[in-house]
Amino acid sequence: MTRKVEIRNYLRELHQFQGRLAISSSLILFLFLILLGRFFYLQVLENEHYHTLAEANRISISPIVPNRGLILDRNGEILAQNYSTYTLELMPSKLINVEAAINELATIIPIEEIDRRRFKKLMKESNKFESLPIRTRLSEEEVARFTANSYRFPDVELKARLFRQYPKGKSTSHVLGYISRINRNDLTKLKANKELANYKGTNHIGRIGIEQSYEKELHGVAGFEKIETDSEGRKIRVLSRTPPISGNDLTLTIDAKLQEIAENAFGDQRGALVAIDPNNGDVLAFVSKPGFDSNLFVNGIDFKNWRRLNSSIDRPLNNRALHGVYPPGSTFKPFMALAGLELKLRTPGYTINDPGYFQLPNSNSQYRDWKAGGHGKVDVHKSLVVSCDTYYYELANELGIDNISSFIGKFGLGKKTGIDIPGEASGLLPSREWKMNRHKQKWWPGDTISVGIGQGYNLATPLQLAFATSIIANKGTAFRPHLVKRIQSSKSGEIFEKTPQILYQLNLNPKNLQIIRNALIDVTKPGGTAAAAGAGTRYTFAGKTGTSQVIGIKQGEKYDEDTINERHRDHALFIGYAPAKKPSIALSVLIENVHGGSAAAPIARQVMDYALLGKLPDMKKEISVDINIEDSHD
């Protein structure tokens, strides 16, 4: 058997091996050079950039929320303040299962259904990277219990937060408004106004009332801390700190006690009251009844309370004093009477014979006086004292709507007063032009007759009526109504007094004005429509009652309260001021669905008694007040 011998070419194999080795070495060297180049790029060329990123991972900026400014009444009583409490907060973006985390947390800290609903609502309204409270106002025991179990909840934070508190609750709700959590719309507005940076870390913002209109004053300036953290984000130390600047404190013109007395005087009735110092425009009381508890909104109102407030037939969220509009009724008559005298269509001695109705020429329609059979002979003085409708039907017909609108508009009716809270309604002082634009109809003579007694298209807010009354009380000088009296800087402690703003001075004939003022005094004396309210006063006060129609009554029919749905009954109105010679308070009162202005006058009397005499409604206590009470006609 022949044996096959294999002969190997060692030289060729060696050459192949060396070639492969050279290629591999070259590839390794090339890759190493790439790696070295990358190292050079990162360490040398991009050193500053990555050093900054590294520092950012180690150092974080934490905002410090400023304390919100206090709100006080004119006597220094606190109306809005802050208090600190602990909250448990979760950041939804960090949690895989939010519901499971809440359920586990509920095993050590009570979490009610209302807390869960509020949290879900906040999740929908807020950014998912924002820390949201699941429980607020924790007790000391609850804080200790969570702290002992905090290792089980690495994504749940215990934070100390400032909360807003309104000690007076419903009494000041429509004046102060409230604060509530910032939503996406707020963030959009803050960004557009370039104010977003100042709200970093801030959860709340002002809504309605003083809290909204003076948000910039109350909020303050946010501070920040530069914090060093570990790899897990835990705070190691504070590297630097810029303290926040607290919001400024506001002192209002409101007298909290007077506000409380005015609100209590309404009892269970719905309505509004505005009291103004005619000498400077200070709003002394601003009541809308019923109100609501501002504290409900601070942490996000729950669905049950929101539905109760929003669906209530009494409309507690409606600010009747500011944007409730009502026919002014007979409270319109003093301005009509003054228009007749000033425009020389009436003289003090001019009288009419009131048969109990007025009839336009060539018309069968009769406009009835409130008193069947009429008031007999009536001059301008008597027309106000007994509130004779017929006198003003005739006067309105002679004046015409153009003169009525032009003259009475000078008293602020039909336009906003410019008070320093948002949401004011302008009311309506009708004109030919308005009716054509609004209803595409011409103005009829009958329209003017209704306007003459404050009915028809006529609409006014209680604030406007108080403002107009203050102009008569101050003999033609109009001050802008305002609610903030002074602002105290939290930074310097300096106090800035709000200067009363004179809007205009009406050039009225003093004799004509005196005729109206004397008649308004006699309204509150025997024979006047508010005689009961004026009985036994230690000061002379002037006023005018009024009835505001809600639904029309057909010609020939008589108003019968018992046959009318309670919500369709007339409203009671009263305007007045005191002391009569040198007034320091002018007001308007509205009671919804109560017929007859004489029902509103006693509320005005209680407010004036306290404002001028310090007399409490129960008559058991009187406080001496240093004030000059005039007891004679001016």
C-alpha cells in the first residue's frame, strides 16, 4: 500500500498570517484612533458643555414661593391671611400606577373620596410633571405616621405649604373673591404677560374680587435656592439663596363690622347693599346676599359643593351688588325731578292734579298711579314724599327720552363706575339710538313714560344707585367708588395711601338741589313712604323708596302678591344718605322679590345707626363715636 505524504508550505502560511495580523492591527489601531479622537472631542473641545451638564445634574434651582399679602379692613381687622400646614403630594409622571400608590398611602393616612376626586380633577387641569396634593392640612399625628413610613413611598413628598384663609367666610366673599389653583389658561396668560418666571413653584392665583384685581400687589416676588443633590436627587446642601419678597398688604375701605351688620339685616332674604362715603368714594359696606364661603375654593372645590353653589336657585355665586341689574323703580324719581328743575320744565310751585292715572294725547291707554284715585294736587316736593307716579309720567312725556338719558347719565346710571374689582355691569339708561341698535325698532312715547318711573328698559346695579345717591349727597361732586384704601410695601414698610379720585363736578343750581334734598328728608318723616324707618332717629337722614317690577301687570289688573310666584314678585329698593346736612354715608338697598321699598328702608336704618352712632341692631349696646350729628334740614 502506497502512503500519501502531504508537504506544507510554511513560508506561504507565514506570509498569510503576517498579512492578516497586519490588517487586524491596522483595524484595531484605526478604531483606537477613533476612540482617542472621541475622547479628545469630549474632554477638550466639549469640556465646557459637558461640565455644565454635570453640574446641572448635581445642582438644581428650587423656587421659593413668596408669602401672599394680607387683606385688612379699614380698622385693621384681618379679612384674608395665610397659615402653614403640611400636605402630601405626588408627581403623576413618576408613578407607574397612581391609583395603586394612593391606595397604599391610604393604609397609613386617611384619604377620603373627596380627596380622590379633587386629585383626579387636578390631574386633568395640571401638568403631569407638577407635584399635586392628595391630602392637605395633615395633623401632627398624621405627619409623624407618614414620616415613620416614608421609606415605603419614595415618590410621595411631605411638603409645608402656605394656605389662604378667609376668617369672615361668606360675609366678605363677593368683595375679596378667593384664590384657587393655577390652571393651563392662567399659565398661558402669565406666559403672554412675561410673568411666568415669578410664578415658579406657586400653585394659586387670585379669582374675582380684590384677590384678582390686586394680584400683582398681593403675590410678591418669588425667590430661589441653588441646591446640591446626590445621584438620587436628595438634597445635600444649599449653595446659595435669594429670599422671596412677600406680597404687599392691603387695607380696604370696608368696615368689617358694618359689613356684618348689613348682611345680618337681610336675614334669609336675597339682595344687595352698597354703602359709600360720598366725601371720598370709600366703599364702607358691599353686600351681596347670599354669599359663599371663599375657603371652599382655596384647595380646589369639590364636586358636591360646586354643584350645590352652581345649581342653587338663590345664585350665591352671583355678585348682585356689582353685576346684578334691576329696574330702579321710584329711586329714579329724584333724578327725574332734578332734571325737570334744571331743564326749566318744572318750577318748585308747579302743581298737577293727580286723578290716579296719566293718559297720552290721542291714546286710550292709561298709566296708573300706585294709589287708586291719585294724590290730588302734587308739586315736586310732594311728588317725592308720597312717590306720585302720575307726576313723573307727565314730566317724562315733556322731557323726552333724549333729555332724560342725557341729564341722568351724568349721575353714572347706564355706565360703569370704575370700581377697583372686575366684573362690573354697566346697567342700562335707554335712548332712541340704543333701542334701534338693540331691537331694530323706533322709540315710542309709551317707552318714555315707563322710563320716567324707573321701569321699562331702565336697569341699574345697586352699586350705580349708591354712586348716584352719593353725588346728590355731596352736592354734585362725584368720587370714583373704591375698595382699597392703602397699600403697605412688604419690602420697605412704606404705606401708600390711595388718593380719592374726583371724576367730575356737576354744575347744578344749588336751589334746585336743595329742593330735592329737602324732599328726600321728608320721605323719612311722617307722611313719607319711609316714615317707619326714619322714626326716632338721633340724626336726620334722607332717602327714597322704590319698587322694581319683575313682570308686567296688564292694564286694569292690580298687583296681588299672593297670586304671583315668589320669584316673580317685585323687588324692594331704597336709596339714602345721612346725616342730611353733612352726609358721611350714602347707600342703596335691594331686596329681591319683596314688594314695596319701605321693606328695604329698615335695613338702611340699621346700617346708618351703626355707621353714625355705633348702635348695634339689638339696641343693647352702643359705642361712642366722635361724629358731628346734624339734626336739621340743610
